[in-house]
Amino acid sequence: MPLFVKCIDNTLVRDELTVGRLYEVWIANHRDGNYHLTGFERPFSITRFVEAGPADLKAAGRCSNCSAPLGRHGKCPALCEPVENPEPYRGPTKVGRTHMARLAAPVA
């Protein structure tokens, strides 16, 4: 499960970090006191960040349990949260034209 942190201090690195923004941690090097963030070449001090809570992840459009990006309907694609009253499966549906129509194949 990826670790997300929230920036609380951007002193001397204003051109790279934004206060209040969530960042994904690539490598957490606690011995040296650094976080290597995804998309950045250099490490940043752990003291600049706090771990993101469930409310921060929800606000960023991520699941509060597994940090996966939420789907179109605001639900976790990993199904880590139980779905209440799921719709019954009605089988495959046919929608007008399909991708086969673009390949000049006959569409029934």
C-alpha cells in the first residue's frame, strides 16, 4: 500500500513543494530522515511532512483504506469497502455500435 504524506513546510523549496498538497512516498528512509517522493529526483526531510489521514485521501479522490484512486462513482475499484445493495447482474448489454463496427465487421 503506498504511503501518502501532506506537506506542512515548504521553506526554501517553494518552487518544488506546495503546502497542503499530498505527495506519494517512493522510498521512506527513516534512518537518514528523508522521504524520496515520486516525481522528484532529490530527497526531502521528513519534518516537512505529516502522514495523510483518511479525510485527506478522500479529498484527493483516493480510497481511505488502500489509497487506490476512486472510480467514476466515487467507489474503490479494489472493492476494499463493501458495496451496500449492489445492482443485480443483468448480463452483457448491447449498445448500438461496437468497436467491431469500426473494423467494417457486420454488426447484428
